[in-house]
Amino acid sequence: MKITVELPESDVHDICQMTGIRKKGPAIRQVLDDALRYRRRAEISRKFLSGEWSADLRTFEAAKAEERAASQNIAELWRD
């Protein structure tokens, strides 16, 4: 979709400097993509922190414990 937006020239200059992109259109698209990505991450973080979303890590934690035990066994065998 193509839209027309009026921005102060100083803002466009700052956007180009921050992104490192010399052309105005691609620089503004990059800033918009970054802003959307930031907002989406913030929303996901909010859902996890509020408890709206959660993750069951019991199987992950059990696998990590088994991995630590196996590593410990290998280390003990190596020392002998």
C-alpha cells in the first residue's frame, strides 16, 4: 500500500542517519518495521509477565537435569 505522510525534514534526516539508509522511503520503512517489531515484542512480554500466557518447562528442566548428570558422570570417568 502506498501512502503519503508529511514529516519534518529534520526527522527524515535523523531517520536516515539512524538507519544508515540514504533513501527516504526505505529508511522510513525500516523505522516502521523496527517500531512494529518492538511493539509486538512488548505485547508478548506483557502477556507472559501478566500470566496471560505461560510455558510449561517441566520437561525442559528434566532434560537439562539429565544432561547435567550425564556431564558430571563423564567428568568423573575422565578424572579416573
